[in-house]
Amino acid sequence: MISIFRKEFRSFFSNATGYIVIGIFLLLTGLFLWVIPGQYNIIDAGYANVDGLFYLAPWLFLFLCPAVTMRLFAEEKQTGTWELLVTKPLSRLQLVLGKYFAGWVLVALALLPTLIYYFSVSYLAEPVGNVDSGAFWGSFIGLFFLAGVYVAIGTFSSSLSNNQIISFVVALVLSFFFYYGFDLLASFFTSGQAIQYLESIGINSHYKSMSRGVIDSRDVIYFVSVSVIFILATVKKIKN
């Protein structure tokens, strides 16, 4: 598994893919938070918080994570290296996990530089350090779990086709549905119990729960469970 992880991680930076993905994510978040006027702009808000990052990131991840994962299996099949890969002394689960963790770490690397926004806002606050640290770190940890789910969905999507564009689109649609689709379905119901149940199936409610600064074990279990389901689905798909 480690060898697959290293191979995939190196391949992200052996060409422009890794740099472009990280660069675009940081450029967009930086522009929205500091340059472009609007509801996400920290300076326009007039008070010290980085909430805009946590509103933006899940939507940017919808494109970032599929862009990272679309090549994981699709490229292997497209270039004809898949047959060679499956002859390695690795179980299918180890193969999938190696690729999955490589994708997740790359997204985490794109997220880590955003810590500078927290320290910048903390320094600019009056008095210095007057920011809601609990909400920030809860949201930040939530983004790592969210990225884990998106990457698991993207890994599964990449196993479905040898076309990277198709893999990207499938991952984008599935990620959007799991993030916001259940909230949309809930809006058609009037029963509070039905609404609560549908929203609890989706990612958004669990991410918002973490954003309050409280790491609830139910939210952690949800993120881990969804990731595991898609990882196992990928293992089953590549065995066929």
C-alpha cells in the first residue's frame, strides 16, 4: 500500500497536476476572502472571522477533489498499465487505499496554507487574538473529513470508466448530491421528522455541526462510514 501511495503522490507533482490544483484552490480562496467584494470578503465583513473560507471550501472541493481523483484508476486503464498494476503482490483493498490516501493527502496539502488566513485575521483583530478559535478549528477539522469523503467518492468514480472527464463529472455529481442533495429533498417535506432524517443523511448537516466548534462522535462516525462505503464499493468494482 505504501508503494502505491508513494507512486501516486509523486505522480501528482511529476507533472503540473498537483501544482495547478493547489494553486487554483489557494488563488480562488484568497481572491474571495481578501480581494473580491462580497459576503465572503473578510475586510468587508468588518469583524474578525474566517467564516467565508468554510462557506467557500466545500463548494471549491466539489471541483478540486474530482480533479485530483479522476486519474487514479481511469489513467491506469487508459494507458494500459492497469494489467501490470494488478499483478503486484497487493490486495485490491491495499491498492485502493494507497490511491485514496495519496489523493486525500494532496487535498490536505492544499488546505494547510489557508491557516495563514486564521493567523492574519487573529493579528488584525481588535484586540489581537479576538477570534472564535473553537469554531475555526472545528470547521477546519470538518474540512479534512469532508475532503476524505469527496476523495472516496472520486476514487470510486475513477474506477467506473477509463475516461477521466467522465470520472470527473460522475464524482462532481455524486459529491454535490451527498453534500446538498439531501437538503434539497428535505425541502419538499413538511414533516419535521422527515426533514431532520433526510438532512442527517447528507454531508452538509454534519459539516455544519462541526463548524460550531464541537467535534461530535456521531459526525466523525458519519464521515468515516461514508468514506468506507465508497472505498469498499471501489474494491468491489475493480474486482469485477
